[in-house]
Amino acid sequence: MATEIELKLSLTPKATKRLAAHPLLKGLIPQKQRLLNTYYDTPGLELHARHIGLRFRQKGWQWLLTVKSAEPASGGLAVRSEWETEATPGDFDFSHVTAPDLRQLLEQAREQLQPVFTTDFRRQIWRVPFGESLIELAVDRGSIESKGKSSTICEIELELISGNIADIFGLTRTLQEDIDLRPAIASKAERGYTLFTGETLRPFRAKPPALSPDLTPVEAFRSIALACLEHFQRNEPGLHAKGHPEFIHQARVALRRLRSAIKLFAPALPPDFVAASSQTWRTLASALGDARNWDVFLEETLPPIRTAFPDNREIRRLSNEGQRLARRARRSVVSLLVLPEYPRLITEFTAAIYALNDGFPRRLPDFARERLALHARQARRLAKRHAVLQAAERHQMRIRFKKLRYALDFLGDLLPQKKIRPYLAALSQLQDELGLINDHVTAETLLGEVLNTQPTGPIHGWLAGRHALLIQELPETLNTWLAQSLP
């Protein structure tokens, strides 16, 4: 078995010519190949569901059978287990797979295997010495085909042959100074399955982190931070496509989770990393917040206002102007993503996560209990004073509960699950109510921006009434949560 450490980057066909002329490649003779691959799976796509890739590859006159455990990628970087051997096309002999459970799964599926898609591309390969490492730089250009549909391949793969992961990022940063290279998260196989199934672009939601108690706090943070980065990157195509508002929502949630994770694990991380990372995502997070506020206003706040005031002349103006401002807010998000600084930010941040030293001397379960207890205490202090809180303090309480929920999402599996379920249920209900209260406060601000009026009139009065009703209902939900305790 080989362990493959690979960074994938997308680029334009025009940029491939600039890359070939880059000073780092001067004097290096590229190897050229044509690679034709056919990927196989069962009719129910069982291998894909288990993140397993199976293919026959024609490489010149040679045929290879390859099995990969396709671990999720973040920042373009993937670390995969790979088994490859010479083979005869159609002869599925898995004796070279050294993982017993995986080999058994493949052997059980053998009779059902069928071709699902092909990739056909030409590859240029340079072996580049960089830092203390030897890195294979491959440029692939071609296509993916399935069921009469095709998708273009134009990408770079940087694979660590020997040395340090940090040098892959160092080489990438050097190339990015002259060429627009963007970390790519979807593998050729993933794109092939998308063609095969005909799936449309869908919002990607956060996945619960799989943490084991034997991880260190730094290892746990690395896993969580990379998952947050993947969460954001997988929603990025939807941001560019100006699709469903859920892409905006999920991208915003991804960054909020990431920034919360940095603060949650701050005691275990270098102070300079925490300080720099806390600022890194602020501008993009703010732009996503503006866009999300308009989406909530148009989708959730405005419809009941329209129902309450069917003859109000300002409703159409609210809708038209709100849609215009929502489009402008989305364009602001996209304008940040197309800046050359954005792919460099992804590269730099991913590199920084992998470079973290693991010297924090605490067990993860102990660290988790301490940090969760601290977040809970901070939320409880405000919750006990809810009767006298002003609007700004109530907003701060909502943020505290949001951070507590993210902390539980990250670390909650390390606690006894039977006891934590009622705690999470009460917290979820409380978050919903505080979120509605905040939506009404935000709506007042947006109304003033659209109508350019003071907070008076029937619409403002209706919102104020709804807001007051929610405030009256809040104590019961707060008390329900206060009656719970962390295990």
C-alpha cells in the first residue's frame, strides 16, 4: 500500500502555457503520457458511498488496477491510501489490497461491478526539487465522460514523492505569485460520479467530526478546521452560480464554525496563529452575513408582512428593492472569491493548519469538558439575567449560545450521549427563538435601508409587535434550558 499526499489545483488552458515556462521548471524535461481510465462500481454505487475508487488504467501498453480510499480533501490537499498492480482489463483480482476489510468488500462486490464513467487526458509530469522535498507536478488536460455527457479536465496535481508536506504548499505559493491557481476539492472520480448520476449542484452541509478520545487537542482542531474548510469550499461553486440562497447560508455557517473552532481551541494553539486566523476570514464572513440577511428578509420576513398588509403600496417596493440589494450583496461575495488573494488565502491557511505543532499537554476528553463547561457558564450568566437584558446584551447572549452549540457539535461526541440529548434539544429550541428575535431586529435595519424612513408606520409597528411577543415567550424556553446541565 502507498500513501498518496496530493494537492489539486485548477487553472485555465491559457495558464498551462505560462506554467510550462515557469522558472521553477526551467531545465526540467517533462514526461508525457496519455491516461485512459475506466471506473467501476456496483449498480447501487456501494463503493462510491464508502469513498472507494476502483479503476482500470491504460498507461501506454500497460494496464493497471487501482483501488483508492478517497478521503475528503480540504484546501485542495488529499491524503489517500492507494493499492495499484498490473492487471488484465476486466480481471478483478484484489489480492494486492492489504486492508482485509476493504479486500473482502471488493471481493463481495466483484460479480456486480460495471463501468460508470471514463477519464481520458494527457499528462505532463515534472519532478521538481523544492525545499527539502521532491514533488511531482502533473498537468492534466482532457475530459470525463459518462452516459454521453462530458466535463473538461484542466488541472494540476502536486504529489509529494519525498520530504515534507510544507514544501507542497511552498511550491504552490511560489507558483501562485505568477499564475492563477485555485485549490480544487472535487477529484476526477467525484466529478465522474456526478456526471453518471446526473446530480445537480446542491448545497453542502456540515458533517459531524469523527473524533476519538486518543487524539490530542491539536489533532482534533486540525480535523475540525479542515472539515470546516471543506464545508466552505464545497459550497463555493453555488456562490459563483448565483443559485439557491442555501449556498450563501451554508458558506456562512462554514466560516462561523471555523472561527468558533479557532476560539474554542485557542488554549491549545499558538497565539500568533489564533490572532492571524481570527482576522483572516473577517471580510468574507461579513460579506456573506450581509447577503444572508437579505435572503432571510426576502424569504422569511417579507412573506408574512405581505399577508398582513395585502393592499400596502410599499410591499412591492420592499420586494423589488430588497431583491436588488440581495443581488448586490451576492455580487460582493463573488467579487471577493475571484480576487487572486482568495486562492492564496486558502493555500496559506491550509498550510498553517498542517504546520501546527502538537505540544499541548492535555488529554482531549479533559480539554473538551473544560472548554464546554466554560462556554456553558458564559451562556448561563447572561441567561439568568434575561429579564433585564437590553437589545445589545440579548444579541450577545444569542452569540454565546451559538458558540456553545458549535462547541457541542465539535466535542459533544466525547460526552455521554444519553445525558446530552435533552440538553441539545433545549439548546436547539432556544437558538431558534433567539434567531427569530434577531431576524426581526435585522429586518428593522433593512426596512430603514430600503424605505429610507424612520421606524414608524404600520409595517414597523407590526414588526415591533411580533418582536415583543417573541421576547415575552423567551423566558419559558430559557428556563427549560437552564434546568438542563452538561454531563
